[in-house]
Amino acid sequence: MKHFSMLRSFHVADLFTIANGCCGVVAVFHAMRFLATQDARSIYLAALLVPLAIAFDVLDGRVARWRHRASPMGRELDSLADLISFGVAPAAIAYAVGLNSPLDQLGLVFFVVCGLSRLARYNITADSLADQEGKVTYFEGTPIPTSVIPLALLLIAYHTDWLLPVTVLGMRMHLTVLLFVLSGSLMISKTLHVPKP
């Protein structure tokens, strides 16, 4: 059992964090299934797993505060799970529904890299942003779970067949990818301060 000793270092809150990450991974699987089968149920299920991941993300923080068991490992786990569920999974869903031209892919990669950068910045600045009680009172830039907003708008556009394909300098793209570019840009803003609940 000593090979699994790391498991004993997990707190209850970490289990919710892991559930968050699992939702993101399964969402990616369903996006891939949609590409293989074109069964719309797969893409809608993939999209529904993202709000479920948000629920687990909220619960892990509340459980950690309730049990007074916050830890550096928990913070790192949280960021990694968030990147999967709110960065990679929405990008995979967007690709699966049709945002797959080279320009679309560039926009989606930008979105994921912004999420990655935003989470890394939070991890290294959280202590300096904390108040006297050790609580971070605001986010610099929008939190990565706000990616549920462009994802929801994308699903509406997909459902109504309104992905807005255009040609820019001879290259095809969909204007709906700009929702993700905007979301990523807001995440990495240093001047935008969002109160932390």
C-alpha cells in the first residue's frame, strides 16, 4: 500500500476537485463520440458536464473552508481540474460542433492558453492578494469557470445552425469562435477585478 500513500494525503475537498476534473475528461470523451457518431445527445451531454463540474468546483472550496483543510496540493489540484473542465473541455466541444478550421483552432488554442495562464497567475499571486484573514477577495481577470457562458452561446448557435462561417483573407473561420477569444482575453486581464464570493 505504500505505493498509494499519496491517496492518504487527499482531503475530503480534494475528492470534489477530482470529480470536477473527471467531468471535464468525460466531456471530452463525449465530444469525441459526437465526432464519431454525429449523435447530438453526445454533444449536449458533454456540455451539461461543464456546469456539473462547476458545482463540484464550488463544493470543493466550501468543504475545504468548512473543514479548515485548505492545502497547497488542493490548490494545485483545483487549478489542474479547472483547466480540464473549463478550458480543454469547452474547446473540445467547440471543435466537435464545427469550429475546426485552422483559424478556429487558433482561437480555441488561444482560449485554452489564456485559461492556463490565468490559473498559473492565480496560484502565484493568491497569497499577495489575500486579506488579513488569508482570504482572496477578488480575482484578477474573469475566473475560468466563466467559460460556461461562451459554451452556452455556442450550443445555442449550433442548435440553431448559426455558427456564422466567414472567409477572412481566403481562410475559413466561424465568427462564434470570437466568443472564446473574448472569454480568454477577459481571463488574462490584470485591470479587471472580479469580487470573489
